[in-house]
Amino acid sequence: MWAKHTGRICLMAAMLVVPVRDSVSTDLHRMWDDRCFECHGHSAEFARRSLSVSGNQLQGRHHVDDLRLFLSNHYLAVSETDAVYEMLLAQASGFARFKDDCRKCHKTAADFARRSLEFRDGVLYGRESGQPVRKFLGHHRGLSRDDAEFFEGVLTRVGNEVHRP
């Protein structure tokens, strides 16, 4: 009798020990680093170097017509394809201003967003200051209003990429 139930008990114990995939959030930048970094490097650098934007559509050098299809067949689940596509589109469309202006103190935007930012009722806040990022940036390092708006947009986008539901 004991032998009959031993297999079930072991299976149930294993299910309790095996980590379950985090269903709360998927960090696109960590996913990129796990699956893509070895061949392609940092996602933003890859996007700016190897992809282009035409008519608000992302194009690769070899995959001009349907980069989403290529992504879904290249180490990404179909459910992740649109999010990674949108991340790369934003990176290919933008400038490396966070890297150029902020990296000295804050490392990458993804590292900073993970460590220091959180959403509260859809508004991005600094964990340490407790202030909305919009308010904080208005007084941060003498940023102009336009620069503060630009960086708020970048941080909101990256915050959504690392704190995805």
C-alpha cells in the first residue's frame, strides 16, 4: 500500500518545491537578457543598430515585411511577441538619452525602473522620494520642462516593460 502512494507523494512534494513561473509580471528586459543578449547584446543598442522604423512599423535587415512573425519563431512565445516588438520599436525610434544623460548615476533605465520606481493607481512614483516621477523630475538636476516630460515618458515606458502584468 505504501509503495502505491509513494509516487503520488513524491510528485506532490515536487510540485511544492518547483518554482512556478511568475504569473504576476514578466520583465521584458530580463527576458531579453536571458534569451537574446548572448547573440544580440543590449536590446536598445541592438534596436538602434540593426532595426529601422518605417511608417511606424519595425523592420529588420532580413525581415522587412513581418518582423513580428520572425520574433514569434525566434525564441519568443506568441504571447510575448507583441510586447517585445513594441519595446524594440520604441528603442529603435528613440535616442539614447537616458544612457547618455543618466547612466552615470542610474545604470540602465531598466535597472533604475526595477529598483527605484513603482506604479500606484497607474501613476509612476519614485520609491525613495515617494513623489510622482512627473513632480520629481520637475526639480531634478535642472531639467527643462521638455526634458522632464521626455524622461517621464521614457521611464513610464520602461517601467511598464519591467513591471508588466
